[in-house]
Amino acid sequence: MVLIYGKGKVWNSLKEFCDYMKIDSEIKDDSDDIKDFWIYEKIIASPWIPPTNKIYKTWKVTWDLDFCYPYLPEWFRIISITWTDWKSTTAWIIYNILKQELEWKENLKERKEEISETGNCLIVWKKWVFLSGNFDEPFSKTVLEINKKWLRAWFIVVEISSFMAFNIEQFSSDYSIFTNFETDHLNWHKDMDEYFESKLKIFRNTSRKSIVNLQVLNKAKELWLNFNLDNVRFFWSDNELKDRVEDSDIIVSWRKKINVKETNFRGPYNALNILSSVLVGNEMWICFKRMKNYLKNIYWLAHRIEFYKEINWIRFIDDSKSTSAQSLKAALETFDDWKIILIAGWSDKWDKFDHLWEIIKNKVKHAELIWQTKEVIWKVFADHKISFHYSESMDEAVSEAYKKSSKWDIVLLSPGCASFWLFKDYLDRADKFKEAINNIK
């Protein structure tokens, strides 16, 4: 018997997976007050349940990545994206590069002809690519779909949070990307060492190549953590690296260039996202010129600095996927010539915001601060005499932000915090933001 510990979208998918695979299972959580965990062979825990929970004392806890991984056919390749910020955007770019590459090959009619016992048989191998993990699509759902249809799923792009990586043993990647490293999730992990170690498990379980932000190595040295340099390709905005970003130029292997302005993305962080994605394609022998063309067809990820509406020359931007101080900083740096009315705050992850004071002072005209972290963020504004106001709801925040804005301003929802408690998730938070905008009179 397998216990699926946690209720919601991910765990309903796990239950469906277990039922299809004929694995005896049931769904429960803390509200069920289980007395005896020893009747279960394994406990698949929700990533949001911290390691202080009683289930960890059973030594039976695993995650959906580890649990479902053995059920994948042998021909797939996994590209994992992890670390603090930019995971979703990077996963989205890689997914779309691979998708377009497979479409290009399909258009060339690259099909395999096999000789069977019954004669010549033309087999058209549909090469599928999936986007999975922390990216709205549970890993169990991806594996289930592959098994149901017995798909030739050549590529699975998996976004992995530190929660998901915390307990993995079997799960392995062919390629991995480590985007950046900042303080995050210390409301879940006991300290920075544990947070870093949970991410390094992905790195250590990568068989072919890891694409690593040089900043990650520097942080590892600061924390005196073991960081194996075999099969690593570094990138960063460092002139001594062959793969780097210089201003808006993305340089691969010393010479090949893409200017971020030739794409639909903006900002220095997106230049790094594009660079790391192209490096994975480079390792997979995808033509650089084709990747350069593919990038022109890839647009902003939904809820990641997404333009929603313009009212009286005031633009409303949805960056609900921003869940850390660093992602908030990246959002602010995206807009060069606009004054920003910022909506920020929500659930406290013990993140720090004081290092953002300079960019906030230069970019933010006024801020609406909401819920738990308003008590953390307000000091940055108060100390540097930047206008701010406490709001009790999304409706109030949007209404007040609109009142404070002028022609050509941007109203930016970039919380820099998790969405827990007030909203179901960041998608619900984005929906409430858009509803509030639509109610403006």
C-alpha cells in the first residue's frame, strides 16, 4: 500500500497514476490524523510538507519524481532546470526550442523505414516533447500519458524546486541547468546548506552535461560545499568565459552571437535564460542558426512579466510567477524607461529585500504592499522615502495603484513572495489581479 500524503492537483494525478499502474494507494493528509504509518510501504509526500512533519520519522518518504521515474521507457531524455529563480522561463525556452526542432525534422520527413516480417513498413516516429514538474504539469501526469499511449517521448523538460529535489535518489537527468543561487525557502529548509544540498542532488544525478551559472560555483565555495566540476559547462556575464552575456549580446563558444533584442524577451536575466537554453541545444547538437530562428518564435511565459491591458495609457503587467526577491529584481530591471507602480508582498518565506533598495529607488514611483511580507518590505521603502501603502486585498491594491499612476506608468504585479493562504496558487493570484483590473471604473 502506498500513501499519497497531500491533497490537490499533483496528488490527484499521482492517484490516477497509481490506479493505472495497479498500485494499491490512498490519499490522506494531516487532517486525517493517521495513527499507524507502518502499514504503508511508501509515503509520497507533498513538496509543501516540511521535513519537520511526523511522516519523515517513518523513513518511508519519497517524492513523485523518484516514485514515477522507474516507469518511464528507456528511450526518453530528461532536461532538468533548477535553482532559485528563472526556472520557468528557462524551461519554457528549452521546451519551445526542442518542439520547433522536432517540427523541423518532421517537415524534412525524417522517418524511419523498418523491415518487418510482413514486409516493408513505413514507421513515422512522432518525437514528443513534454514540459513537466513544477511547471503546472505534474511529473506523474507526464509519465502516465507516456505509458497510456506508449509514446516515443524523446524529451521531457522538468522544472524542479528545492522541495521536489530534497529526497530524490533514483531520478536522473541527461542534461541539467542551474540558473542562479539566492536565499529562498528558509521557511521550509533548516538553513542555506540544506537548501543548496537539495539542489545539488539534481547536479549529481546528471549523466551527460550540466549547464551551470558561475555564480552557483562561487556560492558553493562560500558555503564550503562539495561541487564536482566533471561534465560542467559554465556561463555568466564574465568576459573570461567562452559562454557569456555582454550587455545585450549572448555569446556561445567565444564567437556565436544572439542579441536579446532580436528575441521577444528583454532584460539581462532573460539574456542568461536564453544563453543557458541555447547551451543545452548546443550540447544536443542542434544547429545554432536554427536555434537563433526558433527564439524569434518564442514569447513571454504567461504570468511572467506578461502584458495584460492598457487603460488610459497606463499598462498593467502580470508577473504573478515572481516568488522571490531576486525574481522581483529581475522584473524591475526589465523596464528601462518606465516609472513603476509596484504591487508586492504575500506569504513570508523569510526572504530578504533590503539589498533591492537601489533598484527600487530608481524604478518604483509607489508601492502597494500586501499581507505578511508587507512588514518585511515596508522598511526598504520607509528608509529611502519611497511612497508606499498597505492594502488588505488585491482589489484594494489594484485600485490604489491605478489612482497613484500617471500617463505612461506601469502597474506591475511582481509579488516577490509565495501565494500561499490568500490564493490557491500563483495562477489564482494572477486571475484575481486581472479581475481587479477589469473592475476599474
